[in-house]
Amino acid sequence: MLPWLAIAAAHAQALQITVTDPLVTAVVLECADGVHKGVVKDGVASIDARPQSCTVNLVRKSGTIDNPGRWTCTLDRCTQQEVAHQAVADAPGRVNVITTTELPRGSSFELTCATYRERAAITLNTAVFEGVPEQEDCTLFFKGSVPARFHPISPGTWSCGLTGNVAVCTQR
């Protein structure tokens, strides 16, 4: 058989599933021979397999997630769950850090700038730094857990957590 003919024959055996819901982005088949996924394009999901005895699962866009932490997603949106933390207030030269992921007991944060360096304990998922230079970009180091850091940090309130070994922070 000619190579291009074999390729055409293989594609002719692909499974095609028409999807009428415009929010469905993929089809996942859980079959006796494994899991197969097809991305929906122009209302059709193509799967290059001959699946047998499958359960069809439709993957639907529900919302977006933009930082680490705990989230609740419904069919229509995702919202981040607020972690328990100390009351915080912004003030000149103050950096509030609220952890959104669990860190090992005894962890702390260190904030380092050109003219400032301070370590703060984490109490009820909150660390506070005072006297931070307003015009300097600082780096936040995670201490006592994964050796991660985030840059730049400036005065204000930040939500910070770990995604694997990477520190992710967003200013509130």
C-alpha cells in the first residue's frame, strides 16, 4: 500500500462526533481500550481511534482561573474561595501577603529590596512587612517550604501561593 494511501485510510477510520452546544470545547471518551480525547472544531470532534464500549464526556468551558488557591466552579463561572486570614489594611510602606495555598508549619516569607530586607512569620495565612520602600521593586522569598520567589512585589496587599515549585502572586 502506498504511504499516502495508508494515511488516508487511517483518517477515514477516525470517529467524528457532532457537538451542538457551542460551549463544549472537547469530547473525552472513556473506553475499554483507554481514554481518547478530541477537540471540538466547527462543531465536530474527531478522534483518531476505533474506540469500543465508551462513555462520552463533554468538556464545557465554565470559567477562568487566574491564580493559585482553592476555587469553586459551576457550569457558568469559577470563583476563588477566600482563605481564612488576618484582617489587613493597606498603608504607605506596608506589604500584606495572604497565602492561598497550604504551606508547611513554620514557613515564613522574606522580602528583599535594594535597601530593605525582612523576614515575617505567617500567622493565619498572613504575613505583614512594614517600612518597605515605595519606589523599589522587591522580591518575596518562600522560606521553610519549596524554595520559590516572586518578583516584583511593592506595597499593597498580595495573594500568593505555590503552583508546584513556582510562586504566583497577584495584587488585590
